[in-house]
Amino acid sequence: MQNVVIVSQVHSYLIVSLKEWFEEAEYEVIIVDADIDAINQIEEPIGIFLIYADENLGEAQSVLNYIKDMAVSQDIPIFAIGDAQELALVEKMISRNLIRRKFYRPVNVSEAVSAITGYVKEHGKQNKKKILVVDDSGTMLRNVKGWLEETYQVTLANSGAMAIKYLATNRPDLVLLDYEMPIVDGKQVLEMIRSETEFEDIPVIFLTNKGDRETIIQVMALKPQGYLLKSMEPDKIVEYIDNFFEERRRKELLSI
């Protein structure tokens, strides 16, 4: 069961009503004061932050900064309720792009909860990043799928031609690409991706046995986002991909 942490300096009827509606939607609700220690005492992973802004929130700037840092590092969506002035203060302390939705008082509680839960269902962590794995080895494809499928949505292509056909109608978040393949090799697939404006920005990481200097120089000229060797430990490969997506998310947040 996912939880929602309501951060509020007041404990009004509206907070009680929010709690009841979230519980009706099968969320666990945790209500805390705008206090860093209170947030740190939450033992379960936080699914959603809902900030209830009021006139006293200006005294809790350090808490808002702390929530912002948690949201970035743990990919926690933030929502906020308040009047125009209070929400402007929240947006000043927390980057506007981190606040997924804001609701002005007086608020319709049922509509707000429906909007929040609907957003999380569509955009939340349960929506896995899509990775296209391209390799002519069936064994390698099965291995990589096994390493990644718990965290990511994995699609397999056993040739460069199949990868190109897939990319014509689909847009993965990452292509994990072998170098040595018959007919259409990894270098050709990457060249094709970079030559087409509609998907030239799709990130590509090579996963290959080719680790010689000449090959690496040739491929890096095409500017892939990474170059991994199949001889690496599987957990290191997964860690690299996890870190890639985390760093990419941080850059996107900072660029807005």
C-alpha cells in the first residue's frame, strides 16, 4: 500500500477529510508537522508529499528545502494546497517543476484526492522506464532481461534490423546495444538513431565484448551515453544503468 505524507502546521477538518478520502482510495496516510525530525521518524518509504500551506509556513523554510531534497533524491511527487500567496511561497522554496499539482483553497477534497491519485497512477514510480536491449545472442538477451525486468520494462531485439523496425513505431527511454552483430551492427544502429531527428536524442549505451581502443574511439565519436563490457559483473551493469537514469532525472529537474 502506497502512503501519502501530509505536511501541515494545522489539524483542521480539511486535513481529517483528506485523510479519509485518501484511505478510501487505499492509501496509508501519515500526518506530520512541518518538522524535519518528524519526517525523519517515518519508517516506511514515502510515496507522496502533500503540503498544506498556511500563513505559518514561512517559518518552516528549512523543512521545505528538506522536502525538496528528498523529492529529488527519492523521486517523490509533491502536491500542495493553499491560497495564492501561500502557494507562491511554497513555489519559491521548492522548484515549481517539483510541484506536480497545486490546489487553491477552498478546495474540493474529493476532486483533489482523485487528481493526485490519478496523477500518481499515470506518472508514478510504477511506470517503469522502457529499455530496448539489442543483441544477436539469445542467451545474452535473456540474461539482461533477467537483470533489469524487476525495475524496468524490457523489450528485446535479436538483430540491428529488428531494433530499427521497433524504433520506427516506439520510443524507449534507453537503448542497450551490442556492437558485433551480423548484417546491421551496433555502430550502424547508432548512426541510424543519430541521423533521424525524431529519435536522435534517444540515449544509447553499448553493452559489448569489444573493448579494444580502436573500436571504442570509433563508437564514442557517435556520442553514446555509455560503453559497458559484457564481462562486467551483472550488478555493476545494473548499477550503471540505475545511475544513468538518476543523473538524467536530476539534470532534467535542474534545467527547468
